Amino acid sequence: MISEEIKKKIRGIVGAENALDSDLDRFGYSYDASFVPLLPAKKPDLVVRPATTEEVSKVMAVAYEHAIPVTPRGAATGRTGGSIPLQGGISLSLERMMKIVELDVNNMMVWAEAGVRTIDLYNACAAKGLFYPPDPASWKFSTIGGNVAENAGGMRAVKYGVTSNYVMGLEVVLSDGTVLQTGGKAIKNVTGYNLTSLFTGSEGTLGIVTKVLLRVIPMPKKRGTLQLMFRTLDDGCTAVHRMLQSGLVPAAAEVMDRFCLEAVAKHRKTQHDPAIGACIVIEIDGEDDEALALQTKRMEAVAKECGVYEFRVAQSQQESDELWAIRRGISSAIASILPNRLGEDISVPRDAFPEVVRRIATIAEKHKLTIAVYGHAGDGNIHPSILCDLSKPGEEERVHRAVEDLFDVTLSVGGTLSGEHGIGITKRPYIAKALGESGVKTLGAVKQALDPKGILNPGKIW
Ligand SMILES: Cc1cc2nc3c(=O)[nH]c(=O)nc-3n(C[C@H](O)[C@H](O)[C@H](O)COP(=O)(O)OP(=O)(O)OC[C@H]3O[C@@H](n4cnc5c(N)ncnc54)[C@H](O)[C@@H]3O)c2cc1C
């Protein structure tokens, strides 16, 4: 509980209208987009919405003095429960820090406040002919601060990498309110430890990101979309793998299995061809039409070697948007099939992708569960989604055992628990298995050094 006296102090910093404690407001900041109904959703005692770094710093100083838990929050699109305030305290929302502070065209860099939406940053850069590639499927809602905190990926990661590949520097407020600036516009920088990397992906457990310096690149001049249909998921995965091996790097290569295709067809009231067991949607980009035509020709040759059932090249922007709508529609389409959905986010070495996809099918059979598979085939990041009804007797236990098997398979091929969604609450029980004792101990030492009172996002990762 936060006393009335402390609330008054915080209201003095951010204004009464930005320090909310009604039941409804607290409820509104108690959940995120993790599909786990059994999470003990906790309401914060106070929702605080600062507008400046100075305000964040002052609020943190108060929280530090009184050892109040603080859970940072962007747009709450997180999939692992990261912005759920497990121990109450303050939900610190960055939603009012929405300014693009500087767009430095000469250096191709942009400073943005943490609450800027990913798509707004993309559009602001695009207007200047610049390209910010990380494109999480949630980019219409997610914030840059949340992307940094989770080291978010996206469809274009296969060619362009993930958020961390673009973060040049950060402004971070530490647990005691100290404002720290890391990195900068110098491309090469080995002065001291790489604190920018340390905070990127730290899930709000080490500091509050208030501003982000991102590098951007020239916008590709031409883009094209291809849709490849295969009879089996195995054939589709093998085709993407062979493309990469032969030096063909698509900007994005997204795979979806039969179940996802059927769910999207049902959702869109269209027919699914039962001969099709997998679909790959590919984005290619380049300097001109010839470059795209050459890539298309070479990709078609590889796809034919792998028994492609249908190879389609989008002829217009509208057709391209339609093909991508299938991929973007998966999440909501499969979520509507059964009452509960547990979405995982494993990441495996590229060459293990087809094998892991096969083993997921075996796990589904073993535990009598439906597991829909889609993901970023180009970079080995798979999203197996367990669709279930947790109100059925025994179902919850079966789901847990299936998740354990899934992680065992992932780790056995040299993969990792999360490619982009982070650990949060949902993967916490498995982190020791993935990192080993020395890994967990080292992470613990970093946490202790930066957050000695343990007030930053308590209960996450650990
Ligand atoms: C439909 C859908 C599709 C998605 N697709 C993708 C995808 O393709 N790729 C991908 O990587 N993710 C994806 N996600 C997950 C999610 O969108 C990302 O993790 C995103 O980065 C979260 O941003 P957010 O602003 O919503 O952060 P939140 O969910 O609010 O917070 C996420 C975590 O970051 C911390 N945090 C937030 N802001 C800050 C800050 N300023 N300083 C410190 N810590 C902070 C929070 O405490 C929490 O631990 C998807 C989610 C949905 C719902």
C-alpha cells in the first residue's frame, strides 16, 4: 500500500490527473497481452504517468526512498506479463512521453521518447526517405521503450536484425532516480562496458528507459511480396532454409501451418484449399525492378526444387497488402478457436527449424493438444501456440507438460526460450534450465548492483 502522504508527494510531481488510484484506473493497468488467464493479475496501488525524464527521476527517487515496487509500462502489448504489477506499487506508464525529439538526417539517427509508437517512428523516418526496420506485428500499438525493454524483433529481422541492432544510445532513469545516458551518435564506441546493450532486453528490471537513440538506414527503393504454398510445413521450412544457404536473403520470410491457414480462412469467411499444408509469405527488396525480378526468379527455382504447390508474385500494393493481411491476421484468428491460447516464442538455429517443427507436431500428439505453428522462418523464431480450454479437467497439467517438452526440444538443438517476447512471468520457471547456475548468478549480480532494493519490476525474469 502507498500512503496518502506519498501519493500527495507524487501528485505534486506529475499532477493529480496523472497519479490515479480509482479501482477502474488501477484495473486498466493490471494486465497485458499475455494470454494466460491464470496469472494472478495484480492491480497497482497507483498509476503514474510522467511527461518528462525529470518527472520520472523524481518519482523514482520517492519510490526508492520508500522501497515501493515500480513496474514500467509502455502499451502493454507484451506477451509474457512484463508490465503486470505483480507486487502492486506503482505502474509507471510512459504513455505521455510521445515526442520524436530529433531526426538527424545527416547522421541517420533519431532520438525518440520511450512512449513513441513504433509505427509513428517508422512513418516519421519514412517521410525523410529513411528506414527503421524492426517491425513487430504489434507496431501499431507498441512503444519504442517497450521494444527496447524486450529487444523486440519483427518480420524483417531475417535481413535487418532486431531492435538491439539499431539502438545506439539510451537515456535511462535508475532505481534511485539517477539519470544515466549511454552510448551516443559515434558509430564506434568501446568506452567502458556496453551499457546500452545491457539495458536493451532488460524488461524494465534494471532501469526506466526514457529516451532512445536509434540508427536508421536508407529506405529500400523497391519492395515485392511473394506467396509460396506447400503441401507440407516441412517442405516450406526446407525451402526457406535452402534459399538462405544459397545466399538469397529475403527481407522477411514468414511461415504458417495448415491450422493457421484454416483459422484465418474461417475468420475471413474464405475457403482453404485442403491440399495446402503451409504458406510462406516473403518480402524482397532492392534497388530496382530488375533486382527484384532476379531474386524472384532464383527463389522460384529453389521453391520448385522443394516441391512448391503454388508460387504467386503480388502484382500490386493492394495484392501485397492482402497477402500480408493473412500473416497479420493469424494471432486473432487462432485465438478465436478455443477459449485459451498459450503463445510461445522459441528461437532455434536456422538449420534446426524444420526438425523442431516436426517435433512440435509429436508433442501435440503426445499431449492430445492443438498446437498451431507460425513464425519467422528466416531467422529460426517459431511461435507455437497451444490452443486449449483450461476449464477442462487435466487440460492445464497437459499444457504445462507440453511446454516443458517444447523447451526441452528447443534447448536440445541449441535454441533458446525466447526470441523476442522476453521471459517476464510466463517463462520464469525455465530460465535456470536455459542459462545454468553461473548464468543466473551473473544476472543476479547485475540486478543487485543496479537495483539494490529490488523495486524495479519485481517478480519478472527471476
Ligand atoms: C498482436 C501482437 C503481436 C506481436 N508481435 C510481436 C513481434 O512480431 N515481435 C516482437 O518482438 N514482439 C511482438 N509482440 C510483443 C510486444 O508487442 C513486444 O514485446 C513490444 O516490444 C512490447 O511493447 P509495449 O510498449 O507494449 O511494452 P509493454 O508490454 O508495456 O512492456 C513490455 C516490457 O517492457 C517493460 N517496459 C515497457 N516500457 C519500458 C520503458 N520505457 N523502460 C523500461 N521498461 C519498459 C515493461 O515493464 C515490460 O516488462 C506482439 C504482441 C502482440 C499483442
